Amino acid sequence: MKPILVLAGAAATIAIVVALMAPTLSRAQEAGAPAKTLKPVSAFDSIADEKARSIAIFEETGKVLLDPRCVNCHPKGDSPLQNNLAKHEPPVSRGEANFGMAGMQCTTCHGPTNVDVVGQAATIKSIPGNPNWHVAPIEMAWEGKTLAEICVQIKDQNRNGGKTLAELVEHMAKDDLVGWGWNPGKGREPVAGTQAEFGALYEAWAATGAHCPAS
Ligand code: HEC
Ligand code: HEC
């Protein structure tokens, strides 16, 4: 009897150790992809020319801006996109206020937080959620645009919701809907780096004149 009890004890210990280790795996690792990273602001210190430095910093933030997690909600058409810029299923319309149509509001399906879909056979692993879940207004469409075009557009107060440069930086660094990109729910790859690193890059971009790439 005794040796079997010892063995069972060892197995239980191993199971506990494995369980304790599991939460240290990042979401990206769980999804089978390496985590995407952002360079820190200091990586651009060696670029002496201020305008060139500003542009290089902006281009680094483009890793996030052009990610489907952001572009899916900044579409050029009437409907949001999903996964890798695919059509939203079921079909939905932005409606007059960008919160969907009567009877088919975004919040009919999207709750205040991400909700896991349970069951081995489920093809959709989770439904994204946020208390403010709705599609970006049409003048803020990024789908199909170059990074240079998006740069000019997000600085343009006629197309960015009237934001000053400081407010734009604040939005990137702190907005909760933007922040969803780093916490997109099971089955979706988060955007690169962290929102704090992303915000720091925008601060450095603004401090160096907020220059945009030429094309
Ligand atoms: C669920 C949909 C949704 C997602 C996901 C989303 N956005 Fe937005 N975004 C909006 C809406 C709605 C607005 C306009 C309302 C507001 O300013 O909060 C907006 C506005 C913005 C603005 C302000 C002005 C402009 O010119 O676009 C920026 C900047 C922005 N989003 C960045 C991002 C970034 C970066 C990501 C990805 C990390 C992202 N958004 C993901 C819905 C979304
Ligand atoms: C009938 C239910 C339903 C309605 C209404 C709905 N959605 Fe969705 N939406 C979903 C489901 C389910 C998913 C997850 C699909 C998947 O992961 O394959 C999803 C995914 C998304 C995604 C993709 C996130 C990503 O990066 O992959 C976006 C963006 C989105 N919805 C925006 C909206 C917006 C904005 C509205 C309102 C105009 C809306 N949805 C209305 C059910 C709905």
C-alpha cells in the first residue's frame, strides 16, 4: 500500500506545479503564436534628425494601427469586420449612431466584457466585449488606407472627433476600447507590446513634432 500512496502523492505534486505554471503562459503562447513586441522609445535615440526620429517612432506604432484588432472596428463600409479583416458574421449595420440597428444593436451580442464560448467543438472561442462596444465613425475609417494616410487622418480634427494632439496621445495611451486590443479574448491574437509602451511611443512622437511618413 505504502509505495502506491507515495507515487500518488508525487503525481498530485506534479499536477499542482503544472497548474501553478500555466497562468504564466501569455495569451499569445496559448494561441500558438509568439507574442508580438513594440520597440521602446529609447531604441530610436540614435536617430539624430528629429523629423526622421518622429517618423520612425510613428512607423513602430503602425504595428498596432494596422493590426486587424484595430482595423476590424475602423472599417470603410457599413459593417465591422472580424478575425483577419473578414466580413462580420452575422451581417450587421453600423446604423445612425454606430451602435447598430434597432433589434441588432452591437450590445445585443457584445457584453461589457469578453465572454468565453465553452465546448470543445466551438469554432468561436469567445465573443468580444466592452461597455462602449461600437464601430468607429466612417470619417475614422482605416481599412484599406496606408500608414501615411492614417497618420494624417488621426491628426485632422475634422476626422478624429475633434481631438487635439494631446488628446489623441491620451486616447492611444488610456482609452478602454483601444485597450481591448491587448485583451481581445480567447482565440484572438492581441496587438503588439503593451498599451503603456504604445502610449509612450505616441508621447515621443508628439514631442518630436508628430511627423508623418511621406507616403
Ligand atoms: C469595438 C470597436 C473598436 C475597436 C476594437 C477599436 N476602436 Fe478605435 N474607435 C472606435 C470608436 C467607436 C471610436 C470613436 C469614439 C471614440 O473616440 O471613443 C474610435 C476612435 C479611435 C481613435 C480616435 C480618432 C481617430 O481618428 O480614429 C483612435 C486614435 C483609435 N480609435 C485607435 C484605436 C486603436 C489603436 C485600436 C486598436 C488597438 C482601436 N482603436 C480599436 C472603435 C474601436
Ligand atoms: C448577432 C450577434 C452580433 C451582433 C448584433 C454584433 N456582433 Fe460583433 N461579433 C459577434 C460574434 C459572435 C463575434 C465573434 C466572431 C469570431 O470571433 O469569429 C463578433 C466579432 C466582432 C468583431 C471582431 C473582433 C476581432 O478583432 O476579431 C468586431 C470588431 C465586432 N464584432 C463588432 C461589432 C459591432 C461594432 C457591432 C454593432 C454594429 C456588432 N459587432 C454586432 C456577434 C455579433
